[in-house]
Amino acid sequence: MRRYFVLTTVLVLLLASCSKDAESVSNQGQSGSITRFAVYDHFMYVLNQNEVQTYDITQKDQPTLLHRLATDYGLETITIYDHTIFLGSNTALYILNIDNPAAPQIQAKSDRLSDIGFTGCDPVVVKGDYAYSTLKIIRNACGRVAAQSALVVYDISDKSAPVSVGVYPMNIPNGLGYKDNYLFICDEGSDQLRIFDISNPLDVKETAWAVDIVDPYDLIVDGARMIVSSKTDFQIFDLEDVVHLKKLGQIPK
């Protein structure tokens, strides 16, 4: 347990020393894409299997439960972008309005079975008018087996009606994140950090610059640094030159 806290402290200090990306939100915490809670201003949003709980964390030692938002069963991941909450579940991508951050409301819900023909675990990241999510075929934390592993791209320019605009086959993808026009995906099946050019979200292209990492699981992009978490370690990269990623070091788990 003590080792876990030491590693967490090291990671926090490392990220704190990095310059902030222009697209990051100053009042939003940094996390990977496979996470079940998120902080916005003085509110924390926590996922249960079928609800979003909102806590007031103004008093850090006494969080207060303010609101419960019921959803379908199978919530897995949460991210906040442009003052909007995005949830990944077994079957859908949820978009929540937080005009009133103390009481989020469902603005839209995509049905992935009807949209793209299959379902699965859905970590998601958002950039501009597009959301990127990964689904994987194996049984995992989602509790079910997807029919296909893929990267799915959604047009969310109308947040009340997200539309799937691209499906790209993957192996066993996990967490993902981006820097500028490059999307990084942890692909456990190929033991690689795969890199995609998303300068045209309607025609995503995989680059030839994949990085070999055994069992990559999730990642955090923060300015010019990226931390990739695998089953055995944290690997730290400099993102100044994406074509030639420079590994800065690693921390064993």
C-alpha cells in the first residue's frame, strides 16, 4: 500500500511540473481515459453501475452527496470536456449537460448496437466536435464480450444527437488520449502504443510510429509529457516530436 502512494505521488509531481496543453481546462483534474470519477470546479462525479453521483467537495474532508442521476446498467468511464460530461457504458455513449453542475442531466444517449452494430467497453476522449472511443472484443471490466474490437469516432457537433462517423478495427484496445492532431491508443492485443493522425476526423489514418509496450492499459497526456500505464510499470515519454517519441524513463509498479 505504501508503495502505491509513493508511485502516485511521483506521478502527480511529474505531471504538475509539465506545461499545460492549451486545450486543457484549468479547473479540471488530469486522469486517464479509463476512470470512474472526475472533478469539475468543486464538484466530483462518481460512477456506479447505473447512476452518476454528484458530490460537493468544497470541504475536502467532508464530501456531500448532492444528486443521483439514473442511467442504464453498465457505466464504465467518465471524462469532462468543454463543460460537458461524456460517459462510456456497455451499450452507449452518454452526453450530460452540466449547466447546473450540482445536478447533471442527460442531453443525449447513443445506442451503439443500432449505430454501429455492436457494443462493448467504451473509454472516450473528446477533441473539438469529435469523440473517440475504443471497444474491445474480450470479456473485461465491462462484464460482456463485444462482437468486435474497434476505434469509433462520433461527430458531437450537435451534443443532443451524436452520430457515428467512423469505425476502425483494433486488436484489444484499452485507454486513449491525444496531443494536437495525434491520437494515442493502448493496444494490449498487439503490445503497442498505436498512433493515429486525426487531423481529418472523418478519415483517421494510422501512422507507422507505433511504440512497443507490453500490455499497455491506459495513458495520461499532459502538455509535452505522456505517461503510459502497463501491467508492470509506468513509462514516461516526451511528446515534443511525435514522429520520434523519446522515452524519458519508467517506474515499476
